[in-house]
Amino acid sequence: MYKIPIKTNTYNIFTGLLLALALALPGPAPAAAIVTDLIGRAAVQGGGKTGPVTILAEIESNARVQLEAGARLVALYTRSGDEFTLAGPALVHFRPDAPVALSGTAPQKRVSAIGKEAGIRIRPAAMTQAAHVMRSARGTARIRLLTLSGTRVLDSAPEFRWQGIEGVDAYRFVLTDETGKSLHETSVAGSRLRLPDTIRLQAGAGYTWEVSARAADGRRHVSAGDFSLASAELQSRAAALRPPADAPVSDRVAYAAWLAQMELRDEAGSYWRILAKERPEDAALRALAAH
């Protein structure tokens, strides 16, 4: 009778034990909610994450949050779309389905149409503004692109902007489609451009634009960025979810987070900059607005 070698048997047993141990170990606690507004100070106590809370912070299930006197925090449970407003001083237990006050005033509930309809899932990588794609040839200097680089856009006639170079009055602009076909070439006085009415971008299509200039010292500056126009379906959804300009901060934060999730980074950036001015003390909004 054939016998299994002892080494193979030992290896199988050892592997099985490791697998069983891995399955038994608890994974990271899922996020119960995200913070969509904060005035004053709040901090997470205990659990996997501790320390000060900022707007867009994830609050894990069963975490406790301490609000100082006068503080006001709005948290969105993205799975249900329920929004809760908490007022300090209070100690709040974030249960998987709703927060419960262990001390202080009970949270006030509101259904967030944006949170429920958009299906927002905040991920740290998704919330980081993508680095601008700035390609330049060897031996040349780069021009900093301020819009339309590594993003989707909603506007079929977007504005191209870049950081001007001291002493340069004219730039060369070239727009090409996905096949490399040139759609528009022109000289630009200044550091921004809108396409003529005869050039209309196509929904769902990708484009590349290049801007270049020759500085007074003879050195050539050039950069190129890639972007795409959102599909008609995404444009319609964005229009339906867009909150009014005077909507609460929490609604606009949720919408901007959804825009970033949909890779509409330029659109999200315009919201981050406005929100950072309204909540200048919030480090997370300041960081997003700076990109």
C-alpha cells in the first residue's frame, strides 16, 4: 500500500492550521459612517483608530466618539443613507446601524437623499486628488497643468488652465483625440483656453492636450494631460444628485465625495476649495483643496 510521505503530510497539516488561524483572526472593523460636517472638536476613543476626527473621517462600527462642549458633528451611514447630527458635550457609540448617545443629547436623524441614492463608499485612495498627468520631453521643463489632467469632466466645453511662466506671453495649444488625430491647434495669449463652438467633445471619449512655450532663455516648456468627457448616463446622474449652492455642508461634502469616487476630480476639487473656506479649521478639507 502506498504511504504519503511524512514531509508532505506535515506540510498539509501545517498549511491547514495556518489557514484555520487566518480565518479565525478578526479582520478590520467595517466603517459604520463617514463624517460629512464638523464644527468644534471631536475624537475617537478606543478601537483600531483613535485621535481627532476630521470631515471625511471613517467611523468604524462600535467606535466611540467624544464631542467637546459646543461641537457639532454630522455623520452619514452610507449603507442606509441615514444622516445623524450630534451635539456636544456627548459620548456617542457608533453602532453598525445608528449612533447612540452614552451621554449627552441623542443624535438627530435625517434621511440623506445624496447618501442613499449615490451609494457612496469612501476609500482613502479614492479621496486623494490624483496627481496631474504632466508629460514632457527629455531636456524640457514642465508647465503645471491646473485642470483637465487625469480626470473625467461633465462640461462638454471645459476650460483648460495652466500655470503661466514668467516672461512668456504666448503658448502653443494642441488637442488630440484617442486616435491621435489633431482636433484643435492654436496660439494662446495667457494661461487659459476654451474651445471654439465648432469643437464639441464626445461623451465617453478620451482626449489629450498639450501646451508648450519657449522662455526668454530659450528653454522649451511643455506638458500634456489626459482627460475624458463623462458618459451621458454619468452626466445625468451627476445633475440629478447635485445639491443647490446653499445646501448644508454635509450634503455638499457627500456630493463631492461621490464626484471623486466617479473620477470627476476637477468637479470635486471645485467643491473642496469652497468647503475648505467654509470650514477653514478642517485639515482634511484643506489638504483636498490644496491639490
